Amino acid sequence: MAKYILSIDQGTTSSRAILYNKALQVIACQQQELPLNYPKPGWVEQDPEQIWQTVYHCIIAVLHQAGINASDVAGIGITNQRETTLLWHRATGKVLYPAIVWQDRRSSKQCQQLKDQGLDTLLQQKTGLLADPYFSATKLAWLLQHVAGAKQQAENAELCFGTVDSYLLWQLTGGKVHATDASNASRTLLFNIHSQCWDDELLKLFDIPATLLPEVKDNAGLFGLTDSKLFGAAIPVLSMIGDQQAALLGQACVSAGMSKSTYGTGCFAVVNTGENIISSQHKLLTTVAWRLNGNCTYALEGSIFMAGATVQWLRDKLGVIQQASETEALAEQSHYQQTELLIPAFTGLGTPYWQPEIKAALFGMTRDTGRAELAAAALCSVAYQSRDLLTAIAQDGITVDSLRVDGGMTANRWYLQALSDLTQTEITRCHTTDATALGAAFLAALQLGYFSCLNNIEQIWQAGWQFQPQLPAITADGLYRRWQRAVVALTTLDLSV
């Protein structure tokens, strides 16, 4: 009898497959890195075939590692990088263009035009989102406008649009299922979070044919069966959920007011708001956390585009480190009061600034600036941005006294202490850095009847490391004001030729 659950965690810079037993204990894990391509300034793309192949090979490898067959897997859960936009032929599955990654800024002018037309309020009221190139709608509109023949083929119902979850489901089912889930749909700027359906007015605004769109399903249910030719047996796909919503669940934040922050490629702080749709007055996003049996749970979210990606920049572009883990020992050689201050606006700034065109800057360099100072500045930049998010959340009426954290960066103890110090918040690291994969696996297990209700996740979640602020509040406040002044200086600096 099948007894395992397979979680697919397709992220921006890697794909993972994690195998769990019925108690959601990890049995095996496989991961492959995934490259990003930057064809023009502000453009970020990925090869869809590489996305699929890394996922496929991770699944094959994890089954081999565990010594089991596909028939031993009771169900699959999928969680994914959100907003990344793909367009493929309905008949052949062939993609028309590389995947446009969520970090991509190419549609910033179109978003500015929407703001200039006063449409930001309409978009926020319907979708909970803002007019920003971060979301899928303007990426899809760009594809239809710039890929030869795409518009006509779309109008002829020959094409499929999808975020990564939809694309993976299509591949896994051999092209039989074109669907998404409510959490991913809510990140497209095309989905009405009140009526829980694609919005005709928004489709008309962005000139997108409805025939392109996937069916929107609850986050747990039978999405389809994998093609038996792929793994030797047909496996039910039983859950799909966007990565940050999956992490909220994996962190057992199932009650209104509970919050988590995930530090992967970017950083995303999410607060469960229960059945209430809270419209932020401080540029947070309102989003679907999950939808089960037709009932929605909502959340407020703050988004930072560069977290772990800033550490990757130190490694891949500057050669300051060979491995991300080296930043911990380097940062220990420095201190918060160092003169160096990094504003990592490599792909613009997210919450609460929403400045897609701004560029990164490093302030305060001296002749003594070296590897240690750069490492500390990179890590502190994520902590300062996290304070930006927590400040916006507090201004919207929700105070976060304790923050549950997960993601790759949370393996760094120096960073977590800096996060606690600079935000003046208690930080609790989850017992696993894989809270995202755990959330998707839990939904599949819930669908299988291994658990009776959503609150059962609290029995699985465990606290790991905990950090309390050790820096005086007056000092942390002063350092944060310096960060704010630097951001203001950067946003008002005109470096155009």
C-alpha cells in the first residue's frame, strides 16, 4: 500500500523533491540548482525545459535514494516560485518564450502607465495587489505583444498561460490538465479575490483572452494523475500552493494574527488574517493564503526581492565568497555600526517602496572595506528590509511580537541574531528550513486523510533556534533611521544620462 508523500518545491534558484512518510518525517531529499538568465538590464528569465528537467530528475533521484517505486507514493504536493510567467502551445506543450521570472522588471513602464491612469486603486480593490511588474499580468501582456504570432494563437485558443505550478502539472500529467490553485491565481493581477474567479474587467484591461487561463482549484484536491510513463506508475497530484503560502502553513500559522518570514531568494513576511480581507494602507499585499472546500483564508504580505539572492551576488558576481555559509564567519568580524550600508535594489525595491526602476547602491565604503564588511552589509540589508515589512504590518494594525522564520538564510546564526537585534523582535527558527515543502506535503496528507483538520499541522511544527534582541532599542532605532535615510537618498538620486 502506498504510504509516502512526495513534495515538489520548485524555487527560483533550485528545484527540490522531498519524500515524507505518513507522519511527515523526511525520508529522502534531492536538490538541483537552477540558473537565471539576464538578457537585458532588469530582465530575468529561465529556461522552462530546465525547470521541468530539474524537477523530473529530482523526483527520479529521490525515489532511488529511498529505494522505493512510484507505486509506493500515495500523493504529490507541489509548491512553487510564484508570478513567474510561461506561455506554451496547447497541442504540443512547446513553450513560446523563456519563463519571465517574478523578479523581471521589463513591464515597469506599463505599470507606471496604469498608475498614471489612476487604476492602482481598482487593481488593489479587486486583486489585493498593486500595479507592479512583479505580478504575472503585465508579463503575460508583454509576451502576447512581443512574441511573433502569440496574440493570434491566443485568440484562437491554441495557447496556455500558467505560473510554474500550472506548467509542472501540465508536464506531470502529460498535457492532460491545465489548472492552477487559488493561492497562485491570486498573484497574477487577473484574479478577483472576492468572487474567487478570473475577472473579466481585468482581462479586458490587460487585453488577455480568457481561453489562455487555467482552471482555478482549491489548494487540496485531485488535480490529476501523473503520466505513468514518467515514473513507472500514475501518482495522484493532491495539492498545489504558492511557496510563501505553503511556508505560512508549514510554519503552523493557521490562526489569524500568526506570522512567518521566509528567507530564500527573496524574503516574504506573511500574516494570516483569517476570513478577513484586509486592504493595506501601507502598500502591503492582500493575498489568498489557501482555499479549502471552497472556503478562503487570507493574508497580508510584504515582499523583498533580494534576500538570499544578495548573498548569491557576493558569491557569483563579486567572488567575495565561495559558499553562502562563509558569510557567517565573515560577518562575525564586523559589527552593525560599520559605515558600509548596502541597498540591494538589484531588481528594484518591493514593500513598502515599490520602486521597480531603482538600482542597488553601496554607501559608506572606506579603504578598510573588505570581505567581512561586504558580507555584514549584505546580511544586514535583509534585516533592515524585514524591519520595513514589520513596520508596514504594524501600521496596518497588526503587531508582530514573535516571528517564525525559515528558508536557506536561516541556517546562519549571525544573521538571525542581527534580524532579532535590528527589528527588535523575537525570532523563532522552524525545526526545518523546508517549511515550504512541508506545507505542500501537509495539504496532500490532509487530502489523503492522514490528518483530520488544518490545525493538525501544529502537532508537527517544532521550534528550533530562538533569538531575543540583545541590542538596545535606541541603538537599533538609530541604525534603522540611517537605513531609511539611505533609501530616501537613493530613490531621489537621478543617474540618468
